[in-house]
Amino acid sequence: MDWEAIGQEAVQLLSEFIKVETTNPPGNEYRATDFLGRIFEKENIPFQTFESDPGRKSIYARLNGDGSKRPLILLSHSDVVPVDREYWSVDPFGGVIKDGYIWGRGALDMKNIGIAELVAFLTLHRQKTPLKRDIILLNTADEEAGGRMGAGWMTENHPELFDGAEFLINESGKGRMENGTALYSVDITEKTPCWVRLRAAGEPGHGSRPKSNSSVNRLVRALGRVLEYTPPLKVTAAVETYFKGIAHLQKGSRRGQFQDIRAAVNDPAFLADLSLSSQYAAVLRNTVSVTMMQGSSKINIIPQIATAELDCRLLPGEEPSLFIEELRKVIDDDAIAIEPILTFGNGASPFESDFVSAVETVVSRHHKSVHVVPNILSGFTDSHFFRDLGVQCYGFSPFILPDNDLRGIHGNDERISVENMKRGPKVLFEIVEVLNR
Ligand SMILES: [Zn+2]
């Protein structure tokens, strides 16, 4: 197989895909499905497109195996977040290739993975690789706004397209080099958003005559109680898997403590030290960030209603309604309503799985020294929609990215190296090959 030519093709395709502008909002993801559809047509691969709302399109193609193993889904989203053009040194939708990089919005999130998955998929098709499992390529709309019009719509309206699927590869895993060792983290689960609005009501009036029980005063007191509150420590099964999986990378006593995190967190000094890291702190508890507040629109008016929005993130497996109940007790004020804005459940996928073994087998071929470790993502992706269908979902990236490049995600001058983009499809192709044995 001519991997040099295949890698070059991936580089060119990414450059072209970046030129397909799909900023969400509004999305216009039909442009991406048109682009991908033309490629499938040229290759004689049957595909279907689905429109959840005018212009909001997702695309689905499938290579058939002999059915002796269950399907694998290669998932990506086509939409990208907006750009602040004045801070970019290149045209964010120009598909510029220079200085060994491909530049543009989506180069890391996630047209890069979308194209790597596509090229691996095309290569399987062109090689007429005999497949034990069906390989499904799915590129969806709307991930950046929560996925309701993309992956959410697809799983709700066409769950039959994913019937029996065993594994799904999605964005957000990470690969990086540390002291000469390649470190790949595979997301096995994610924290669950539980976004709520607090709405305080009180008697309105003139700012010159204060009312102690005004909506704003009640809200501020409620937020004070929320800030004083620390959600309890919880070591779930996925959290244990996570710490165990990264234990061998720790130095000194931490190694043993991570091995048995359930016991180790009983030591207050260790727990305090651990909580200094925002990543570790986030996987041990539900969290609350107060992010939006609104009172009056005029300085001398006491408003009838004051609101605040809280970005709460729950551990996988937590029941959002129970957390909201807990919040209600903390706030302890009947004049404050708690309105859910966005929430859903989220399961965890096992780290001990054929998928993770396949990743280990393949990345070991590409590096002299390598670690594959589990991760719990503090943010969220579209994976939860498919975990709900019983699919084992993994955030895995076939790229090795320096921290400096990661800043481009949702930021300025987003870019990926040509070298990474040439290697990505090969790594994914090999993983599919190993899973196909
Ligand atoms: Zn993304």
C-alpha cells in the first residue's frame, strides 16, 4: 500500500474540507455533506444524507462485512465554532498549507479526524479488504451546539442505522510525547452537563427604597450558599479505572495511592494535594460554576425577577434530577425556582476492551515506547447519544499533538502538522484491521 500517496491525499482533502465553511451557528452542514457525498459518488460507495432542519445535514455510509463481528462506527462532526478573524494570521477558511502545517478552523476540531476516518474508510473500500464487521462512517451536524440537530437527531430518528454496533471512535482523545514516550489517552466516559437557571422572584420597586427580600438579594444569598457548598466526594467505578490506569505514570507514593484511590482519598493531605489539579478535582466530584447573572436593566429599578445560570457537571452515572434536588436543599428558598436548561445521562465504556487492545497493538508499532491510558473527559461530546444505544464509545485521536498546537482548538490559528495528517489515516486503518481479525 502506498501510504505516502494516501497521506498526501489526506492532507489535500483536509485543506479542501476546511474551505467548506460550516460555522455553527448557523451550521450550513449541507455544504459538508455535499463535499463528502461527491467523494462517495466518485468511489461508488452508497450513502444516505439526513436533514434534521433546513441546511442541517448529516451523512452516513457503510461498508459491509460478513457479519461475524458487530459493526464499528467512525464518528465525526462537520460543524466548527466561529472565528475571530482579526486574531488569525491566515484565512481561517482558506485551507492554507504552509510551514509544514495545514491551517484553518476545524484543523483540530474535528475536520482532521473526520478526514482521517474518511481516508481510512476509502482505503478499506479501495483495497476490497474482507471485513468481519460492517464499518459505518457517520459525519454529523451541530456537535458544537450540543448535537441535538445532528447525532441526537440521528440516534432518535434512525437508531436502526446503528443496530448492534459494538464500538464507536469519536473525538477528544489525546496523543502527546512525554520524555520520549508516546502517551495516548482514550476517553472512556465524560462528565454530564447539568445546566440550570435559578430564577428568583421578589417585589419590584425603586432603588432608592431598598427591599431586603428583593429578587436580586435573594439570588445573591442563594448563590452565596451554592458557593459555600462542596459536593461530596464520589469514587465511581470509572473513576477507579481512570486512576488505576494512570498509576504507573506517577512518581513515589502516588503510584500506590492511584492504584487504590478509594482508600487513598481518606487521607485529607493526599486529597487536598490531588484537588490542586483541576482535572483530578473534576473527576472526584460533581462541580458547579456560576457563569451568568442578570438583574435589572436599569440602575435605579429593583427588578421583579433576577436570574443566574449554573454550569454544573456531574460524574458519569449520576442522576441529574437527584443533583437538582440536592441543589434545592442547598439554596433553601422557595422563592427561587431551578429550571433545567440542558442535561442528560452518560454511561461509561470499559477500558478493558478489544478496542483499547487494538489501539495498544497499533500505536506500539508507531513508537519505541508508548503508554495507552484511560481518561474521563470533563467536557462532553456526542458520544453519550451512542452510549445510550449500548455502543462502547471511545474518544481516540491518532495524532501526536504538542501543547502549543492544542491552543488552536476553539482558538486562533488552529492548525495540524502535515506529518500528523499523513499518519492519522494509517493508524485508524490499522486499528480497524486489528479489530477485523
Ligand atoms: Zn469537536
